[in-house]
Amino acid sequence: MFASALCLLVAGCQSYPTATPRSYLEADHQENYRRAFGTVPPTDVEVLNSVVVDYAWRPGVVTTDDWEFELLAPRSWVEEQSTALHLRQVEADRFIERRKAHPIRAWYAPEPIEVYQLYFSHVTSIPYVHMLVEREPRLDSRHRIFISKH
């Protein structure tokens, strides 16, 4: 009986966080950028696509927004965000490759992984923030960038 109750309790605890209500915010790219980065986008950064996953508050569940962005930005933005988010460049990373294969939205990093310079968070054992920067800049010297936290 005790084992059955314990099993039921554990199963309930595992499903509780995954059942946390969430909403997907996609209509206002400027507001999504402000929500994720704490400021409006600089004038030389264009937000092409964004999605923020907003989780409802629930007792015992600690979570923050998850997000994905597609941007056009200069190399200086990449350097600033790398520092601010504690990202470092890596040559290959299986975790990022797996994350790229399962984006929240289909527009996220559609090219083969080799097209991008890869960055990931190095301050935690789980790199939940990563950035993919197209190696070749556009005609206006900005790079197409995909950055996500989830």
C-alpha cells in the first residue's frame, strides 16, 4: 500500500510541472524582445520572428519565460550578448544540434548546422541558452541570428 501511494505521488509530482498552463506570445516582436532582453531592440537590430512562452504561476513550480528569436544584427550585438548571457563559441555541440532539431517554431534556424557559428551558455551544466549566427553576413553587414532560451 505504501509503495502504491509513493508511486502515485511521484507520478503526480512529475506531471504537475508539465501541466503548468502556458501561453505563446508572438504578435508583438518589440515587446517580446523587451521581455527577454530587458530593453527595446537597438536601431540596427531587426526582429524578424519571435515567440515567448509565458508560464502561469503555480505553487511549487519555479519557471521563467522560454523564448526564441530570429534577428538581423551586427557582429557587435553578437559580442555584447555573448558577454551579457555568458555564451561562448563552440565548434560543434550535440546539445545545440538536438535543440535546433526541436524548435518551438519552424522558422528557427532552418539551414544545416554547418551554416552557423554556435554559441552556448557555459555558466551552468545545462546549456539552456544558445545562439546560432550565420557565418556569412548579409549585404548590409548584419548577420541572421537565432537565439533561444528553453
